[in-house]
Amino acid sequence: MPEFIAEWLNQNEIFTAMTMMEYWNGLVSTVQLVFLSLLIGLVMAVPLAIMRTSKNPMVSGPVWLYTYIFRGTPLLIQLYIIYYGIAQIPGIQETFWWDIFKEPFYPALLAFTLNTAAYTTEIIRGAINATPNGEIEAAKAYGMSWFMRMRRIILPSAARRAVQAYSNEVIFMLHSSAIASVVTIVDLTGAARNIYSRFYAPFDAFICVALIYMVLTFMLVFAFRKLENHLLRHQRPVGGS
């Protein structure tokens, strides 16, 4: 084999190995960031949505203000404010919090969590408000307390109505995670930028990342479709003989 062909093959193998490792590390960072933000955001959103449905303005008002702010401003701006603003808090650099938030992953996680929690709160609130009055009145007739009605009737019923809208929020957060690279996190988009700057191959780098995002999106769509079919299985017509 001619020497120049062997050298070209060797360089191509090195390029492939380096790009695959870069993409893998970026994929791990993206999945970790999106999964944790969605998980924590969902845990936050359930009690916030219940508070949001309260008729007491002292309870629902602060939640409304929080969701209004985070739904009314771009996620990128929120990320910048949290990432650069934490360092400006007086005295924080002398506390243990600085050991956590000096790493870019945690300010990004905080921004993404607060953002998705705001949207998820409104999704669940709408689903709770859409609960048929007949179900609530029937639960009251059985002597259920407010807590039991919420746990056994209202929230399960709301979850079935909210799953489709929440699936869109999950996909939105996956796509929005691409901005994490602006605060030096090497996610999928950051990996593509590194490959572009190192090998001068922008088209290949970003097309590959786009395909990875598409695969992740289709996996989420499939998973939520299965979940929705499972939650709504009681509505399927029963076949007769």
C-alpha cells in the first residue's frame, strides 16, 4: 500500500475516533442536563400547579408571578442572568455554594429547571382546572377529603390530559438545551463547535448533531405515545363477540 494512502487512512481513523468520542461526551452532557432539569422541574411543578389553582391570591399570586416571568422571558436570557449573576452575589465566593455554582453545569441546570417548571406548572394547572365537576362531586359524595380527592381523583385525571402537552415541553427542552454551549458546557452543540474549529468541517459536524437530536426526538415521541396509550387504555372500545 502506498505510504500516502496509509497515512490518509490513519488520519481518517484518528478523525473518526476523536469525533465519535466528542459526540458521545456531548450526548452524555445533554441527556444529563435535560433529564435532571425535567425531573426536578416536574417535582416542583406539581405542588406549584396545585397552589396556582387556589382561590386565595396570597397562595396563587406568587406562583402566577413566577410563571409569568419565566414564560415571558427567553431561556437564553435567563441562563445568562443566572450564570453571570450568581458570581455577583455578595459573599457567595466565600461559601460552599461557590464550589458548586462556579461549574457551568449547575447554573445551566438551575436555569433550565426553573424554566421548565414554569411551563409544566401551567400545563398541570390547565389539566387540573379541566377536571369534570362530576368527578369532584362524586368524590365529595363518597366523603373523600381534599387531599384524598387530589391524590386519587384530580391528579390522576389531570395527568392523562396533560401528557400530550407535557411531551411537547420535553421535546422543547431537549432542543433548547443546545444553548447550554454558550456557557462553555460541551453538550451536543458544543461538541459540533469543537469539531468544526478543530477539523474545519462545519457541514459534517452540525449535520451529524442534527441527526442525533432527531433520533432523540423520535425516541421521546415514541415513548410518550406509548405512555399516552397506556394512560388512556380505559377509553378503548371493548370488542364484542
